Amino acid sequence: MAVKHYGTVPNSEQRKMSGLAFVQGLVDGSQPLNTMAKILDYDVVEAEVGQVVITAAPTREHLNPQGTVHGGYSATLLDACMGLAVATTLEQGLSSTTLEFKITFMRPVFPDSGTLTAIGTVLRSGRRAGYAEGKITDTSGKLLAHAT
């Protein structure tokens, strides 16, 4: 297993492999995690066709003015896990980008919420659009946020 590192893989390089191979490379460290993963300290820990798991542990550095973890933190985790889940369904030579997503915050996230788990699951992957849902849970399994 390679050591985790950060950077950007050009689309021209990503398109030389299947989406699943690329995302599995993020998991095993043979591909660099994106720089946002470094900033938010998240890791892509599992990938299979149609599903990706990301873990992250928010800190006081991620607080909003109300003293809870900023909603953008959860939104980024959800965008990442759903987008990568869709990517796992793509054949070599194809890529994707987020068109839109809706998020519902179920409970506040605090720095002491512990390690969060964000799971992205593909609902449908078509020729022109992919649809996924994402869920973030805390260490006790409580649902913190949901997105589609």
C-alpha cells in the first residue's frame, strides 16, 4: 500500500483508466487525494462499483459563527462521496462533474462528533447523468446529513 499523498490528476491521465480503477487508487494511495481532502483532512477508505466511503474528523478549525461545524464541511464530504461513487461506474475514457445536489442537515456536527463516515451510493448511472445519494453518520451511527 502506498503512502497517502495529495495533488491533482489531470483529466487526460484519469481517462486512461476506468473510474473504478481511479477511485480504488485513491483508496490504496497509488493516486493522490485531491488537495481539498488535505485541507478538510478526509480520506477515501472504500470503493466498489456504485459505492464510496469517506471518513473525516472535523476540528475546531471547521466551526461556523454558531459554534458548530460549518455546513460546507458536510456538503463537501457529500459531494465527494457521491461524485466518486458515480465515477466508479464510468468506463475508461469518461469523466463526470456535479450538476446539482440537495442536502438536508439532520443534526448539528460538532468537533467532538468524532470520525464521520460519508457513504455515497449510486441510484442510477446513465449515459448522460448519474444520480446518487449520500449519508453522513457519526461514530454512534446517527444520521447527521443526507443528500441526493
